Amino acid sequence: MFILDKLTEELIEPLVIGGCILGGGGGGSMPKGKRFAELAFEMGTPSFIQLDQLNSLEETVVTVSGVGAPAAKNQYVKPQDYLIAFELLENALGKKPTAIITNENGGFASVNGLLQSALTGIPILDAACNGRAHPTGIMGSMGLTELENYQSIQVGVGGKPGTDARVELVVKGSLQGSSKMIRQGAVQAGGLVTVARNPVKAEYIKNNGAIHAISHAVEVGMANVNGKTPEEKIENVVSVLGGKVINEGQVRDFELKTIDGFDLGKFTLKSVSGDYALTFWNEYMSVDLDGTRLTTFPDLIMTFSAETGLPITSAELADGVKIVVITAPYQNLRLGSGMFSAKNYEIIEKVLDIEIIPYITSLVGLDKTAIGSYK
């Protein structure tokens, strides 16, 4: 297993590329993530540690993320908003956290925490709530929704100051109720808020998080970067993920709607061997050929530019774009505990009107979470 010992400025490119690939269509903008990471190194030196480098598993770890719709046009979150959100969470928590993790991997999500670490000196853990991107907060909750007495603390900051869109929310309560309010805040703020949330002990991360998720993003990104041609870049990624290329073709009938802070849609991949139907909810959810399901979330489904070999998110697609679609089995990803509960997938089936659960019984039959009370 590839394990990163430190995070340097030279690793920004493979980190955001690998993060974007593991985003599976979501996870935020890769160019914005690159700029955000560069800004972090301009303003300080983000620190990076492994879980076993903490003094104790009793230490407090918090999650930082963005919540919103990648395609929303009126997003407004500035670097100082990340620090404001972190400071508001510290005040609500009553103490300074020991480490930071991101909620998921993605073109932007994988660099969540770099700026906060550069400005506060608090290190980023080589872990995430989930090692791939996911559409709902519950999936990135590491199973906290299953705990009877866990009180969530969530902060969301975004929107242009001095306007009605400005939001600085501090919410305490159930994880689901708090997540819903933060999502509403993102809508109010123009489509995006930066979030700091859900303090837990490091031991909980060890048992329920996606350990080495950042190392995995760099490993996947390096595979892409090292390719000399578009074809080689994609083949390298498929090889390191143990996946396969589904097909190459042109995007047709692209539909995207932004509803309640989410990007929902579908399109057809028109290839010489057939027409593939893809659905997405920020992340790609399914690929079908002639009515037969080929792959289903949380298996990784990702699109690449056929011309450059670089990943393209669902929000960046349009009719006529030439792409390559790949998939990799979930067993080769780093998944957090929030991905192992069947009920967390029911909302996808309802919103997109497609079947998910019948195709992932081997996953949701597993119970990674030790259900009980939070200690």
C-alpha cells in the first residue's frame, strides 16, 4: 500500500487529479482545488500526519468540507470564510481540535483542510470520512447517524458579505437535522458554504473512517500524471484502481438540474458499439447498456476527456464532449462506515428513480459500524 509521509507543494497536481478521479463525477472543481492548495502553501505550511502519529486516540478530530451544488452559478466562498468556519466550530466546541480530516476525496475535496492547517498549525490526517465522493451528508457521516447520543455541531459559512445571501450558521443537534440546515444555508448563500463539523475522537476515525484516503488520491493522481498520452493516462488509472474502461464516445442528451443544492441529471454516451445511459447526483450513480446495468454507485464511475486523458466532473460535461468512461469496484476504494448501510441509498433511488440497492447487496450486507452509543 502506498502511504504518503508528507504533503508538499509538488504533490498538489497529483493530489487534485487523483482526488478528482476518486470524486467519481463530484467532489468539486479540480482547477479551484489546485488554486486553493497553492494559496494554502503561499500563506503557510500545511502539516500532514498519519493516525499513529497522534499522541492518543482520545484526541479530537473535526471534518472540514464544502456543501453545495458544483454547477450553481452564484457561489461565493473566500479563503477567510474557511478560517471563520473553523473558528466558529472551535468556539462551539470549547477547545481546539488536534487534527483535521476532509469529508471525501474530490478535485476540491481532497485539499479541504490545507488552508486551515496552514493558518492554524493543526495537522491534516491521512484519512477522510469517505475515500470517494458521495451525494449526501449521511454517507459521509462515518455511521454517526446510527449512534443514539451523538450531538452534531456543524458550521456553514458562505455568500457575499453585506448581502442577504451571507450565511454564518452554527447548528447543534441531530446529525441529519443539522446537515439539512447546513444544506439550506448553502442554497441561501448562492449554492455553496464551507463547513466545519462533527468533532469525534481519533479512535472513531480509526474504526469508521477511510484511512490513507489522501495517500490513495496521490497514488491515483501520480498514475494519471505519469501517462505520456491521453490513452496511457487513463490506462494507468484503470490499472492502479483495478478497474476497466467501459467505452469511449460522445456526450448526448445531457440534462442537469440544480435542486435543493444538488446537481441531478443524466446523459447518453454514444459510442460505435452502443448507447450507454448514465445518471448522476453530483457523482455518477449508474451506467446501463440496452437496459442492463453495468455498474452502480458506490463502484467508482468516472469520465475522462478523450483528448487530454484528464478527469472531467459531471458539472463540466455538455453535449458533444468526447469522453472515456471507466469503472472500478468499491472493494478497491477506501470507504467510510456511512457507505455500508442500505437505508442511506434509499434516497438515491427515490430522487433519481433508479434501482441501487439490488445491485449492492454484497456491500450493504456488511456492517462495518459498531452500532451503539458515542463514548
